[in-house]
Amino acid sequence: MKIIRAEKMGFCFGVKKAVEACYRIAEKKSKNKYILGMVVHNKDVVDEMKRIGFVIIEEEEILNGKDPLVKGDTIIIRAHGTTAEITNILKQKQIEIIDATCIFVDKIKEILIERESLGDEIIFIGDKEHPEVKGIVSFGKKINIFKNLNELKEKPLNSSKKYSVLTQTTLNKEKFMDIKEYLQKHYSNAKIFDRICGATSERQEATRKLSRVCDIVIVIGDLKSSNSKKLLEVALTENPNSYLVQNDIELDLSIFSESMKIGITAGASTPEDIIKKIENKIRGNFNVEY
Ligand code: SF4
């Protein structure tokens, strides 16, 4: 038996930094530590955060004044960031904010503020319900959000205005290229910023390659995590013998046989220790080549 890991897998840069920030704060502060929302879409990680003393609170609780926060408490902002309104409330309440917003998300926010100050109208491509998008656009004045090219085509732009076009970090690169081509063809007054983060597409591409050369593929991740489910979809298109497994406890060893080449991959929200536990469980039960 052989285990092959995907070339790119597991925590992305931004999530890794946010989780490290949580551990650092857990060591320093003995009480009243909060995380805004899920630091990562992974139940095991969230449970671990609760175990080391964090309380998870949601944005709605803060907006509705139903949160337990008091002056001097500490709150960690997850990698997706949060809205201007939440940030202001936290500041007014004199909460210590540990901002673990990913630098790639912050960069888009910075460009948006700068371009608006120069008089541009902002076109934002992304999912308006996604926390990252809600956070970024909340720092602007009047943002036009479009989910995709079709939506964008429905609203002709004004040729006498200046536009800046920004996107969600995880927008699909091919979709972005289609949008860029359309805008360049029809609107010379639109300045397009490519700030897509490659973490998601890199993991998907690595999974695709891996799935082609393995007998079975194990995608490790939370069953509810959209990036893990997407990885499973990619794996299944190449290899029908692919499974999404949350952790070592959930791993059913009967799906393996001694001669198999096992491919292992994981989404950007899956920590290395969960991946290792799965590998160790397989190694403990089969003869695995090193
Ligand atoms: S996916 Fe990219 S933008 Fe999002 S947190 Fe990870 S590194 Fe940052």
C-alpha cells in the first residue's frame, strides 16, 4: 500500500495565521476570550477552540446588542474579516480586537477605499451573502455587487463614469477571465483588479491530478465545509472511488485493501493534525510503503 499526498492541501496561509492567533491568545489570556464566527469551517477545530477557552459569538448577537462582551474582553476576527459596523461597535465597547483578517482580504478592502476616494464607482463580483464580501463592501459607500457575468450584463455601465472592478478572493479564475474579457471589450472606463487568491484553485488542481493516479481518494474535511465538498466533487469527476472523511474516528478502514494507492487531500480549512491522524490510522492497520 502507498499513501500519496496532494501537492497542495490543508490550511491556507490566511486560515493558518488566524488559528495561530487563537492559540497565542489562549496562552496569554485566561478569561473572556471570543472568536467572531467560525475561525475555520471545521467542527473539530471549533471544538478545540472552545476547549482552550474561547466562546464563539456571531455578528447578529453583536448587532442586536445580545452579546456578552464587556470592556477589556478580547475578540479575534477570523480570516474572512468582518464589517465596518461590527468593528465600530467593538471599538465603542472598548473590546480588544485581534484582527486576523487575511492580508489578501485586507488588500481588496484597501483598494476599494482608495478607488472610491479617487471618484470611481465600484463593481464587486462575488456572493453578497458571503461574510468576506459583506465585510469588504461595508467599507465602501455605494457598491454594485454582481454574482456573475450574466448579472453584470443585465446592468449596462455608464460610459461617462469611472469604474473599478474588484472580486471576492475565491472567485473562480475562469469566470474572472470571462468577466475581464467582457469588460475590456465594452468598457474602457473600467479598471479591473485581479486579487483572486490561488489557495482554493491550487487545492482543486492538486486534487484533480492526485485523483487520476490513485485507486482511492480520501478528502479530509468537515462534511459541511463548502471547500471540502468542492474538493470531493473534483475528486469524483476523476475517480469514483473518492470519499469525504471528517476525521480518523469517522474513517472506515474496510474501504481499503493492501494493494491500494491511496490519495489524500484536504481543503483549506482542514488542520494538519487531523490529516496526520488519518494517515497514522491507515499506517497502523496496513503495510504502507515509506
Ligand atoms: S483562501 Fe486565500 S484569501 Fe482566503 S483566507 Fe485563505 S489565503 Fe486568505
